[in-house]
Amino acid sequence: MSRVAVVRRVLLGLLALLVVGALVAGFVVVSAVREPLPRTSGEATLPGLAGDVTVMRDQSGIPHLYGDSLTDLARAQGYVHAQERFFEMDFRRHVTAGRLAELVGAAGLDADKVIRTMGWRRVAEAELPKLDPQTRQVLQAYADGVNTYLRGRAPDEMAVEYAVLGLQLPDAEVEEWTPLDSLAWLKAMAWDLRGNYADELARARLSGRLSPAQITQLYPPYDAEAHPPILSPDEWSPPSDAGVTRSAVPSALTTAGTHAGAASTAPADERVTSPGATSAYASVQAALDAVPQLLGRGEGLGSNSWVVSGERTTTGKPLLANDPHLGVGQPGIWIQNSLHCRTVSSSCPLDVSGFSFAGVPGVIIGHNGRIAWGFTNLGPDVTDFYLERIVGDTYLRDGQWEAVTTREETIRIRGGADQRILVRSTTHGPVMSDVLEAAGDAGTRAPTQQEGDENESYAVALAWTALEPSRTADAILDLNLATDFDEFREAARLFAVPAQNLVYADREGHIGYQAPGLVPIRRSSIPRAPAGYWPSPGWDSRYDWEGFVEFGDLPWSFDPADGVVVTANQPVTAGPRPFLTTDWDHGWRASRIAERLADLDKVGPADMAAIQLDSQDAFAEILVPALLDVSLTSTENEPDAEGLLEFTREARELLRGWDGSTPSGDAEAGAAAAYYNAVWRNLIELLFDDELPSGLKAEGGGRYRTAVKALLEDDKSAWWDNKLTPNITEGKNEILRQALVAARLELTTELGKDPSKWQWGKLHRVTLEHRVLGGETVPGPVRWLVNDGPYDLPGGSAVVNANAWDTSQGYSVTAAPSMRMVVDLANLDGSSWVNQTGTSGHPASDHYSDQVGDWVAGIQRPWPFTEAAVRDTDPDVLTLRPETAPATG
């Protein structure tokens, strides 16, 4: 047992006294001293099983399940997930149902308002009857397994979090799990991984503040020449009518209706940029940000995945790598597990291993006995905001006033009085500007281009593909069962939200790619801007969605000639059809991965893992020469009275000869990386933040690298003038000089006077914080129990080892690889994987954070797949038996 685990166990024993003393004197928390750890050996009864299920937990505590039917395996998976991660599951289901306040009190109220307004749970209710009967059986069996574990256990026997929350908010209730709880979680996944909604709102807010040229420079077009898309024209070209008018949601996804309009001519530019509209946009942004980050949001959210054919590998079979970049926290987003039919047959076809979400049956990313697959975020524009002209209970639509749809929602607040909200919707979707009080006032009496009552107001409605009932749950099960590329594509056909890049490899030697998802077709766009670039006037139906791109029109590739597919959130194709989005990742990671692969004659499993750790900042090749050209010599007009320029030259010398790598602790490169990133942060602030409003400060990710690359070649851009110094026009060289000086002063304060001793990892750190109990308002001993870190990390934003950070917030890591895996299709037992934290959600468990050290170091653990390989790990064995033993003879 690790030292940390030992101390955690001791702390559990002291937790009652420590927390009671800090929070509620005299209240004895007996449950806090119990250890709600799962039983991992011996036997347990699981009613509903048709036969025994064996659960073998390997040395990392990862459960490998063996049974004789799909439903038996699903029931056992639900039981095991509840054993290890039930509080996480319960927290997620409260969030996704808009019932967080029932769990954590008034602190969850704003999130509940937003999610109730969008109606995630209501959409899940509409989805359930559309699913294949087999999927519904699996969802129900999974729920039954969860509920068997819950029965007879008090909340504080399930997780220590209930004990801590119960000190301030007693009377916790734990409800039984249902299939709807699993489906609603898929909405949360889609929410955090949706497309460009933040950029759409941001551009609307900036349109009255910045010139069109400045906005274009802030949101530069993708440079396909420097950073090629996923598929070349030789690998995929669209059908002649790809992405043209469709009348409804593709029938394979759902039978629900869609947004439809009546006209086909492009309307005039009716983009509204009045003060009232801009205020409404800002308020809606604040309301949407109230939703807890379950997978993570913002800069750095993305992923790497790539697949290499056997012709280019040392094994003679394909290799597949994946590392999704999501938010950081404890417990980690994924739980590793395997599900095996003892005898794989048509009646029991499951033989799969990989990364799952606690709360959802099956495996999301991984491999089965025949194929492997990985995900990265496709990132299509699947949201649009519509500015609505509402008067009373009607809104304007093509010159007519139509009735607003309304419903009431009651939000229960643990420890407080219930609160009722009125949810309003238009044809485009829920009215998000109603969610928070400030948002509701924002658009009042906003002027428009049309005459109207002085009391009319703007409202902002949200159209989002995930509010269309779909069959993504079917897709997950079908991916688990697929045995070849055709079956893989048929599964992908049902994967509606969130839209993903899917990479594929199989044991027959094939590789492939598929872009699935529900992607809107926009009949027209604002003139002079692409579709979905700005919020649209809801009173004109010509801006409505026409339908959705047919699956057959979405890009795909099978056995590409070059034997490689690299996806890192860059554009799929260089062509305009079908329209997916304007807001791609700008390709810095993808180009570096492709470059590393091209340098190898043959690629081995170790090479795949090594590329995942590549910390080269490719933008340094562009920025560093510009920094080295800046004069740091005093002149007669600008004497260096304080010696700052000499002081800065000493630091700048770190960049001369630097290879662009960003290690956390290397003596030479780490010092250069620290200074380079500090210069970058100060440069971004000097260039952009003088003109950006609060809440829209530059975050310095891949888009900003592309923007600054262009600005370095445009000395006349208005961005080189600091608007905070109205009597001075700085220019490019002066802004670069100021960034060099400011970074030197900053790091002298943070890391010391001697630049040679600076280290990037001392700035670039991560603390894996518990999503409920990890914050500053919780007593220190509890935070120590549930949090991990801080840890020094290499890499950065737009770097393959994507430990991202936000320049507006400092250097701390905001998103990172949530896991890493390399699948060897020549020998599945030769595959490797590592999770960000550990299998267990219990702080007292040896497997709560036992993978963190390897994750930080970039080490992957062996990934046993066959039963023999699992048994070689000397596993703990738990046998789950039916309530009544089956008859014999």
C-alpha cells in the first residue's frame, strides 16, 4: 500500500473529528470513519443473473468481467461501476437532470436552471423508446446491477462524499438508477464537446467593439497549406450534392422533426449589434458557463488519435493511438474495464476492453477481439443562437406573431425552499436568456431595424443538435460488437452527438476513418460571413436549419494509400462541402504528429507512445526568430537607466539554439521553455487584451498562434497598437520588446534572478481537484484527502503532449490527456494504456490515484486482454452469482 493511501486511511478515521470541529460542532459523523471500499474477492449475490459472472481485478484494480450473456455482463458492469464510482455517477446524474441543488444545495441552482431550460432529461425520455430493443435491455440490466449494489447501503457506506456533504446538508437521499440516467449523461458529453457556440457569441459581442478586419485577424482562416486536413482530395471527395438541402433528421438517427424554413434566397445582413443585443449575448454566455464542466471546456479541449497500417509498422499489423484531451480532476473521467463472453458466439458476442464512463454500459473507446477504434472531437458547428423579438407571450416570425411555448419546472434545493422557473421556447429552441435574472433584463427595449412596441425585448434562443432525440446509445453498443469496417461504419451511422472523428484498425490489417454525427445544413448565411459565424435573426425563417447532412455525405476513408490517418481536431477536408464549421483547431498538433511519423521507416508500439509525449512547440520556429531580431540595446533617446534591457538580454539568450521542446524539468530546454511561454503570455496580453472585454480575454491557444503568425507579417495591423496608451503608437517591435522585458521581470519574481535555473514545470502545474470537495471552501484535511498534486507537467497548448493552459489565467494546466492508449493489432496483449488517476473513486482505495505517477511521467502500463494475460497479473477474483443457483441435470 502506498504512503498516500496509508495516510488517507488514517485521515478517514480522523475525518469525523476534523470536519465536525470545522463545520458542525457536536454532530457525530459515524459514516466518515467507514471505508466504503468494494469487495473484490470471494462471492456476492447479484439477482437477475442467468449464470455466474467472474470479476478479475488486475494489479491496477481494473475489473475484467467474464460471463455468458450480454445482459449478465451489463448487469455485472453496473454493479462494479457502482462499487467503484457511485458518487461520481450520482453527481453526474444530478447535473444532467438539472437536479444538482438536490445534492449540493443552493450552489447548484444556476446550473439546474440552465439544464432544465435545455431539457436534457426530457430529450433522454424521448430517446429511450427509439433505441433498439437489445440496447434497452442492456441499459436496464446495467441499471439493475447498480441498484443491487445500492440496496441495503446507507449513503455514507457508498462514498465518503455523502458523509462530508451531510454535515452541512443532512438527509441525503439516493435514488435507484434508471436507463434515463445513462442516456442523460450522453447529453453532458455532447455539451462539453459541442462546436463553436462560445466563438459565435464572442464574435457577436466583439462586432460593435472591433473593426471587421480585426475580428478576421482574431479568428483567422485555417491554413490548409501549412497544416493539411485529415483527408486529402485523393482519399475522399464529397458527392456533388453533399450538404445540400435535407428535409429532416436522417431516419437512422431519429424520427423526430427538424427546423424547417420556407425561403431559399439569402437574406440581407440583419446581424444585430445594438448595446441591448450585445448585453444579451454576454448574459447568455454567463448562463451557459454555469453548467459544471464534466468533461472540460475551453482551450485545450481536443484529442490526438492516429492509426498506422501494417505496411508501415514493425509488427506487420496496424497500430492505433488515442489520448483525448479533457478537463483535469479527481476521480478521472474514465474507468478502465473489460467485458468478455466466455465463449464468443452470436448469442453472446461481446469481447471488448477499454475506457468507459461510469454510468454508461459498454466501452466508449478501446478494442474488441477483432477491431480497435479511437475518438477525437470533430467539432462541427452544431449550435446556433437566434435573437428573438418577443412581446408578451408571442415572438415575431416572418412578419407574424407566434405563440411562445412554455412549461414550468420545479427545482428542489437541499436545505432550502423549492424554486419554480418558467421555461420558454421558440421554433429554434429554448430561450437561454431567461435562465438567469441578469440575462432576462439584458435585452429589454433593445432597438432593432424594425419598428415595434417600446416594451419589446430581445431574447436569445439556442438551437443544438443534442436536443434532437437520437440513437447514440445504440452506436456505442454496436461499436463494441463490430467485427469489420462495414459494421464499424454502420455503428458510426447512429453516433449523433457529440460528433467525433473515428479512427479504425482491425486484425486483418485494415485501417480507416469515419466522421459521424448530426450536422446541420444552413440554408443561408449572413452575407460576407460563413454559416453559423454570427447569431442569426430569429424573425426571418431564411436563417433556419434546413435539415441535417446525410451520413453518406460525411467524410470517410478506408485503407488510405499512405497508410496513415492522423486526427487532432484539424479540418477533415479542404473542401467546402459538407459545411462543418469555421472554428477548427489550427492543426499544430496534427502536423507535428504527421512529421514524427514521416521520420520513421517503420513504426513500433513504443514509437506511438513516444509521439504522444512529444513536447515540441512548433510555433517557436516562427516566434523565436522574431524575438531574437528585436533590439534590446539602449539608445540616446531611450537610455537603459535601470539596466532592464541587459537584464532581458540575459534571459533572451536562453532562446538562442533552443530546440523548441517544453520539458517540465530539463535544465537547459526547461529554462528556455519557461521564458518562451512567459513571453508568449505577455505578448498575447499586450496584443489583444487592451481591446477585449471582460470574459473574452485571449487564451493563447492554437488559433492565437495562427493569428500572431499573420500579425508578424503585418506591421500595420491595429493590433500592434496598445489602446491603453492613447498618445503612443507602439508598433510590432515595441510590443515584442515589452513582452520580452515583462516576461523577464515576471519570472525573476516567480522563479528567481538566475534564468539558467528556471524550469517550465515550476510554472506549468496541475492539481487533480475533486469536483465537489476539492475547492477552497472545504476544510484543508478534506481537500488533502480527495485532491492530488500539484504535479509539474511538460507540454502545453497546441503541443502534442497537450497539457493546455490559458494565458488569461496563468500557467496552470486547464486540460490534459485524460488517458493514453496504444493498441497493437498484431498482439492485443501487447497493447498499453494509462488513466489520468485510477480505477477507484474512493479516496481510501489503493487505486484512487495509483496511475497518476505513471501518467505524469508518460509511462503506459501493460493492457492485458486475453484471460490468460489477465490471470498472469495475479488478480483479485470476485464471483457474482445468481440469487438462486440454476438447476442442473
